[in-house]
Amino acid sequence: MIPAALVLAVAFAFPNEQGTRLIATGDIARPESLRVALCSGGQQRSVQFESRQAEGLSSSGRQTSGNFANVAGAVFRVDGPDVSSGATCVLADDAFLAGATLVPFTRPPSDARCSKAKYPQIQAEKGRPVVGCWPIAESAAGVHVSIVEFSRRLSNALASLVVADADQRMYIDYAADFKGPGADLWRADDGGEIHAEHFDVIFLLKRGSTYLLAIDWAGAEGNALSLHAAEGPGQFKELVTESWYRSPL
């Protein structure tokens, strides 16, 4: 299992427009201990803590690259290649990666759908019929990540992120209260639909039988960030959450 000390020594961060700096907006006790950045798109970088930054007087109030100089947080210098624009990163100490394997992913086409042959196993495990399934990340090693929507039970709606590795499946459930056709359901302004294209796997680490998954879920108002752990099949446990407000001005 992931030691509690490792979970505490992580922080979500985003780059400036040049990709030369990262800023972590959470409360970090020892930012100098964070030396590694795992970023969306399979990017891994070494980083060095530079300084703590107060919110600027001209801040837009948004946690965005364009407002980087005004965002309150801990600033890190990126050593090596610049981080890609729009990336989401998780900062960690060196011990975080010890004994772990980083699973490389590619993003399927936006019109891809899961094979319906996978439905019976998922339906049996969740006890609900599947009404839609969209792959969001695939690995040559046979690991697949998908977003699944299930049929409603009265006003109870459910969608799940599913990590499938061989015959194991691990779930993050997103329950919601259905208020009527077209009404917000999971996120503000989602039109009552789960939008698989808004989910991004920042990384998936495997350490023995433990899976450590970081997710960026974008919405109309901003990004919901989360780190989860699972010991084999079943439910992921949520370890860390954060959000960035990015509503257009």
C-alpha cells in the first residue's frame, strides 16, 4: 500500500505559458522536498523549488497559465525540457517513484467506444445496465481506462471511471442526483451528460499490487483534480483532491 507519508508529499501544479516553471496552489509543508513532476501526456521532469508567491494585485482569480505571475502558490523551476502548454502535473518527492512502474498511455480517437463485450462484467460488478462507455486511455501493456455511464435508478444517476488491467477492474464512482432533462448533473453546465473527453489521466503508477491514479476532470468552471489508490480489484480510495477555478472571464 502507499505509505501515508508519500501521499502527503504530493501537490498538483500547472505550468507558466513558457513551460519553464510550475506552480502548486495547495498547502505544502516542505516544498523543497518535491523534486519530480509527473505531467499529463507522459511527461516526467525534475524540478527545483524556487519560492512561495503571494496573489498579485492584478490577479484575475483564475488558476491559469496566463495568470501564472499572480497566482498564490509555490513556484518550481523545471529542469530539462519545458513542460507542454496546458499540462497538469503532480509534484512528488523522489521516494514517490521508488519501486513503481509508470504505465504509458495513448488517447483513443474522440469517437471511440468500448467493446460491448466488456459490458456484462461491468454490469455484474456494479449491478446496473451500461448505457454508454468511452475509452479515454489505452496502454500497450493491456491497461485500459474508460468512462462508463449506467442507467438511472429513479433520480440516482451513476457514472464510473474504470481501470481494467487483465481480469481486474477498479472503479471511481461519480454519483449524481437527476433533476430533469438538460439540467446540470455531474458538473456545472454539463447539460445532464457525462463528457468523457473532459477526463485526462495524468498518470497511473503500479507498485506491486497497488495502483496509484491521478485524474484531471475539466468542466465549464474549472478542473477537479484527484489522486486515488487501489489494492487490486474493487473501488479506488480517494487520497488527495484539489480544484482550479478557470471559468472564462
